[in-house]
Amino acid sequence: MDTVSPMKRSLTIVAFAVVLVAACGGNAAPPATAAVATATASPRPTPVTLKVALPTTSADFLWTYIAKDAGIFADNGIDADIQYIASTQSVTALVANQVGVSLGAGSDVLSAAASGADLVVVAVPSPTYPFIFEAAPGINAPKDLVGKKVGVSSTGSSSDIATRVALRKLGLDPDKDVSIVNVGSAEQRTAAALAGAIQGAVSLVPDNLVLEEKGWKPLFSLVDLKLPAVQNVVAFSRSFFVSQRDLAQRFVDSMVLAIAREQKDRAFGIEMVKKWSKIDDQRKAEAAYDFYAKIHPTLPYAKVEMFGDSKVLLGATNDKVKTFDVAKILDESLVKSAADRGLDKR
């Protein structure tokens, strides 16, 4: 029979506690618990294949190339299958569930959403027009473009909208003073210019240098205006966004980390431009890097005002776009989560 008094039992418990604390180096937690608390390593997510649609090989997607080759996608459990799907077709592929994410033009996403496609824009890594308006030899002033052909990728595309904005800034009416013709992707636009099929076009860097080597002249730089735009956006289908939100978050995390790497590692960035954009010329690769690294924001939030030009220009001939509430397709939560965790500062 236990005859230990309550007082002695209490003293015994106190003594045991003192010994235990001493054994833990002054920490009341048992050694095993302390070991668990100090563990910081987290398991790497199981890789998931994600098809990523890019409309061109432009250095405007430099952050994507960095995320791929620097292992940032892999670190976030993403096996990025990058697919080049020209112009508006990248968004068409998204709507058809042929890809998981589209990095195409925001104007294409707007058109599709206004027509009933259930899409979500979670980021805008290219929030301004990255174009320089180039004119063929013999065209020395905006008035010389009157009656000439100006090339765009396709009607309603980012290049089309940028071209119309540029022409108005040059004092021309894009619907009356010139003939706007669809010639395909940025690469095809450059080829059409060199072949003499068009006499003017908005050009990406370093394609503008290729044209200028052949006598073309820059008439206007849209970048200098820093107008809000949706040149390229990160878009998911609503069903994908809801059912695979964690994967969507990891993609945005990768984007923010890659932009941070892009902006502080010029040598690696130039290497990626040369590889992915297939630019052998060092000067042109450097020009492309320096141009785009300044465009991509560290935290690429999607804002309603960025869709302003697209909504006005597309809405002029499409009532569905004109009355569409852009806020319905925007979700800033993924970028905000990345910001809250300080990913942009790594």
C-alpha cells in the first residue's frame, strides 16, 4: 500500500522537473521535442508536369527561362514543359485545356473571358508595352507612313493594340492613314519587314537592331511612356486554379524568385537570352537583357487599369468586351502570398 504523503509526492515531482530542466540545458522542453523544433528542412514537393504556353521566344519571357534552367521550377515541384504556341493561340490552348498555364497577351485573355471562357489572371509580369516602332528605309517621319502597310501579329493581339497606341501618339489614325495587316508572330513580323511586305511595325528588342542594320529607323519608343498594359500575363482556367491552387501558387512563387534572380544576375540572364531566344550576337543579347530586366516588376500584381487600352480598343468593335468587368478575372492573392513570404527579396 502506498503510504507516501501528498507533501512528499509533490516535492518529488518538483525535484524531477528541476533535474529534467537541467538536463535540457535550461530549456523546459524534452530533448526530443527540442530536436524537432530546430528542424528547418522541408521536403521537396513531388514534381508535377505543367504545360506552359509561350507565344514567342522573346526575351520578354526571360524570367521563365531562368526559372527553368536555374532549377527554380524544379525546387518548387514543377516540371515545366515549355511550349511555343504563337500569338492568340496560346490562350486558345488554355481554354481547350491543352496547357495548364498561358503566358500570352492579356488582351487575348480579355477577349476570351468576355466571350464566356472562365479564366483567371494571377499576375502581369510585363505591365507595359515593350515595343519600339520601326519604319522602313525612306520613311523619316510619321507622315511618310500614310498609305503604307503596318504589320501586327493578329487582330486584337498585344502588338495590334500597341501599334494603334503608337500610331495615335505619332498623330496618325490607325484605321484611316495606314493599312494594318496580320503577319504572325514577332519573328514573322521581322521577316515580313525584311522582305518588304510591310513598311512599319512595332518591334521587340533585339529584333529592332536587326531591322536597323538593314536601314530601318526607330520612330517611337512605347517603353518611354510607361503606359499600363497587359503585354503578357499569367493566366489559368478557373477550374485549374480552384482544383490545383497549390500548384498555381508554386508557379507564381517560381516567377517571383526568377525575376529576383534575373535582376541581380546579369551574366546568367544574358546566357539565358542567348540560349532560349537563340541570339548568338553578344551585343544583341546584352541589349535584350538590359531592356527586359527593367520591365519585369519584382511583384507583378494584376491591376484593372492595365487592361485599359485593351478594353477601349477591343470594345470599340465588341460590345461584350466593352461591358466586361475586368475585376472578375483578376486574383492578386498568389502574388501577395509570395510577397508576404519575402520571395521577392531572396
